[in-house]
Amino acid sequence: MLGNAYWKIFGGILLAVLWSAVGTLLLFTMIGFPLSLKCYKYAYISYKPFGHSVTVVPGKNFLLAVIWAFSIGAVMCFVCLTGAFVSCATIIGIPAVWQWLKIGRLGLFPFSSYVE
């Protein structure tokens, strides 16, 4: 509970808004509509990442994963890596580093990932 409270203040709100904005942009396209629902799910997970685990399954939806990774996924992963480096600078931010990396993995490969 304390981890999620800390996370919301120092990154969770930013990531949830970013995932929601991507989901809203995808709503306006015919192909992106089903993908937008997944973005909203990941916005919630980005808001409360403690207690969730992300498993990447290689080879699933390969073409969609490559298109995503070289467009929006690169931006999402860059934001998460930047947050991880900033969190490393403080002792209190070290538990958040693993959450940044987990969400970064999800941002780079969202369509071949399972969240538990």
C-alpha cells in the first residue's frame, strides 16, 4: 500500500495519463480501437504497479509488436527508462526502479505481454 502511494506521487500519475492519452488517440482510428482498450488497462496498471507482474511472450503478434516498438513503444520505454534513472538517484526511489522497468517492458511490448 505504501509502495503504491509513493508510486502515484512520483510517476504513476504521469504514466497513467500517458497511457490514457495514447488510448484516446487510438480510439479515433478503425484499427486502433481494439488496441485502445488494452491501453486503458495498462493505464490502470501503471497507476498501481505493485502487486502485478508482467510476462513477455516472444513471437506473439510479431508484426503489431514491431510497428508499436518503433513508434509509440519507443517513447513509452524512453519515459520509463528516464524515470528509472531518476529514481536511482535517491535511496527512497530504489523500489520504484523495478516498477519503472516493469512498465517500460509493458510499454515496449504491450501486445505480447501478460499481466498477472
